[in-house]
Amino acid sequence: MRLALAQINPTVGDFSGNTRLIREYIEKAQTQKADLVIFPELSLCGYLPEDLLLREDFLRKSQRALEEIVAYSQRVDSVIVLGYPKLSEEGFLYNALGVIYKGNLLGEYYKRYLPNYGVFDEYRYFRRGEHLLLLEMGEKPAKVGFLVCEDVWHPTLAREYALLGIDLLVVINASPYEVGKFEKKLKFVTARSTDGLYYTAYVNLVGGQDSLVFDGRSFVVSPQGKIVKLAKPFEEELLIADIDTSAVTKNRLRDQRVKEATICEKVLSEVKTIRVEKGLTKPSAERVETYNPPEVEEEIFQALVVGIRDYFRKQGFKKAVIGLSGGIDSSLVAVLAAEALGRENVLGVYMPTVFNSTQSYEDAKTLAQNLGIDFRVIEIEPFFERFEELFKTMFENWKFDTADENIQARLRANILFYISNKEGYIVLSTSNKSESAVGYTTIYGDMAGGFAPLKDVYKTWVYRLARWYNRKKGREVIPQSVLIKPPSAELRPNQRDQDSLPPYEVLDQILILYIEEGLSKEEIVQRGFDPQTVERVINLIARAEYKRKQAPLGIKVTKTAFDKDWRMPIVKKL
């Protein structure tokens, strides 16, 4: 049997565009003589549609698009597996998988386990399914079972399919990227195959949608737990894989677990069976691939580039403007923007006051030259001085303090948004996760932007990504002086971040333990951290919640991003 895993990048709500894309990949699969062409979860409407699923007009468009694909299937000889939202006659909405062949929707499977954690809120929209779907293909026949994303993480359904004697389990997914997730997923799904003694075809979305990035990396694994085929990360691809379903029967005859299972276990779900009379492509010699994990820096960098590119592309934006300070954060954002949008679409603006060093100017200018992006210098000192004169008359016993520092950041934000309005640029914020976690950022200042690429990237990771990029390019695109100088906002004389915060190497460790792993203050202290430092950091996190609620959208790369993964009240007592 020949499988075609269509790892595509749909756009939420773009039914005409998504339909064209699906047809294009069906045609590609036809040229490869694929028996089964498989598309990701909700690929017809795009993922995550959120409250569009509550709109009848959206669901009507989805139904019309489905009917178009069904009609188109008369012209092809492949069985099509497609994900879409399905509104039943009773008024229930399902996260559906449809099996389509020769102008007919032969059967549907409805997602059984609806995730309601992290970025997922599927109980808000969908009703859970109640049946299994079994497809029989060819003379033998080959038996195919189906699951949708979260279903495969629960052992019950995969086990029931094993008892039905399937040869292939098809799992369609919209699984967002986060650091380290793919390795866990591959290990887990492989275990399902080896336990059930069947092949598994796992197809995933690719591309960016708001804060989410889908990494693709669709794969097929054998009953022996070997990778038959693995798709590229972060790229659209039609993955072709041949599987020998006759080998499944041979393996089962030799495995005592099957004999014992048939005696001790039962299939409890209702099973709907459909049949397709078609000859199956004779498989070529089965290949085995080795998975070599990429460097974590490369993986995160790719995710950030795809997130920026698709956020702009899918909304029709082209150009980005960045406040270049000569620091590490703005330097990395400029690099990411140039990679995602093209250097001709990126503008860097340096906006100094008396507190900015000559070195910062040289670093910002050199970076812009190395990247080939436009570079402007706008002096904000005259504006800042005028504000200071005004405030001195307004406040008795006036003295320079944090309020005056923040005026500089807010002046810069005003200029960037002026350029945005005037010339059609989107402002990219340069704040990182460490800063936003503890509130070391100016609301309506450096926090401001239309999109925040580093929103979920810790400060120490920013340095790691910058150094990795220079190594990849084989030259200092980001100047070495940016990488070695102490980080500073340069809002007052001789300012350093470590005047206000613990060293980032310490701060980030505490943040990861508290935010990502959910450890308590006491548990973190037990890991060897100073109790006062831990308490101070946790208090800063709590106090900064009101700022984070007003931050721009950014790209999720960790398990607990400051978005839907982190739903903390502003007013609270810890």
C-alpha cells in the first residue's frame, strides 16, 4: 500500500485557498499512484478556528468546501482522508475525519478525546464522538483505523483498533510546536505501533497561526517501531511511504500477546465499517530512516521564522520596523525578521538619547549593514528634553527617576508606530520572556508592538540563538560586542540589567522551574537557590501580570507561554 501524507499549511477561514491547496496535493499524490492521501486535522478550515466555529456562516462555508472536495474526488483514484468541522442534523458540532472516494463521503470518524488544556479549548466547541471507523481496502483486504490527534494519547482506542486486527492506524493532527515535544511524540506513537503490531501514519499541520507554529514532521512507523518515512520540519511536503500490510499478519501469528488479548479483551466501541474496492500499489522495498534530532537552537530559530513569516503573509503584511538599540534582543529580532520577510522588507531605527553609548550606535549600524536592511537614526533627545522641562514645572521637588527612564522607551514606541502608520510597517516588539516575566519592561514602551517574536524566549536562549546564527553563517552577523557587553536598557547613566535583576543565568533557571515545571517557592529553594532571590522573583512575576495581559501576541515555543497556557488572575494573593 502506498501512502501520501499531505503536510500542508492552510489558513484559517480561507476555504477557497485551502480547497485549492488540498486539490493540488491530491493531484501530486495521484502522480505518485498513492492509494491513500491523508490530510491533517481540520485542514479544510485551518487550525485553530476558535470562535469562528460558533458561527453558522463559517460552518456553511466549510460544508460547501467539503462538498467541492467530494465532487472533485470522482476524478481521482486515491482514497482521501480529510479533517473538517462537521455540524450534525441534530445541531452537534464534531471535529471530524472523513473518508472520501469516487465522489462519495464513505464514512466519518469523530474525535473522541477533546483536549481542554494549554492552548486547547475543544469542549467549548465540539461534542465527542462515540464510534470507531474501519476501512477495508483491496482484495485481502488491508484494514485501516482512524484517530484524531489527542485520541492517540489515550491507550484505549488504539488498543481497540488492535483487537480489530488493523494493518494501519491513521492519525491526523494539528499539534503545535514546543521545545522537546516531537521526540516525546515520536516515542509515544511508536509505542502504540509496537504494542498494536500495526503501521501508524501520523500527519501533522505545518505553518504559523497567530501565536502557534506547527512543525509538521509527519511520519510513518512500522510495527517493529522503525521509522519508515519522516517529513521535513517546518516545511510543506507530500511524504510518500510504501508499507507492506501482509507483514502485519505474519508478525501477529508469531506474537503471543495477540492470542492472549483476543481471549481477555473486547472491543467496547461501536464500529462502523466501510469498504473500497480498489487494487493496492505493490510496495517497494521498505526503507528505514534514522531520526537525527536537530540542534535545539536551529529548531527554535526555524519556529520563530515561520511564525513571523506566516503572521505577515496570511494577513497580507510585508514590512516590519524594529527599534534597534545595539542590544542582543533587537539584534536577534532583526535577524529573524530579515530571514522571514526578506532584508528589503525590514527597517531598523536607532533612537538615541544622551544615555546611549557610541558603541551601541556602532553595533546597531553594523548589524543593519551585515543584514542589508534599511537603517535610520532619529534623535529623541530634543523630545525627551522638552518632556523633562514640562515635568519639572509640574512636579514640586522633581528628580530624575524610573518615570523619566520610561518616557524614553515610550517616545521610541511613538516614533515606531508613527512610521508604522505612515509607511505601512508592522512594529515588532523586542521584549523577551525573562523581562516580561518579572516586569522588567516598559508598558506602552518597549513592550509595544504589532507582534512579539521573542515573547516566549528566555534571555539566555536569546544569546544561544544569536551565537548559533553566527556559527551557521560562518561570520559575525550579530557583532561580537553585542554578545559580550553587559545587557542594559541605557535609560540612565551606567545602567545595567543586573542592577535590578539577578543574573540572567540564575533568573532563567528560577523562571523555568516556576513557570514551566510549576514548582513552588519551597521546592525551588530545595534545588539550591537563595530563598530571598526566589521569593523576590515570584513576587515580581505576580506583580507584572497586568503588564503581560496587555502585551502583543507572540510565538509560542515553550510548554507554558504567557498566553493561553498561563491564565493567571491579575488581582490575587499568593
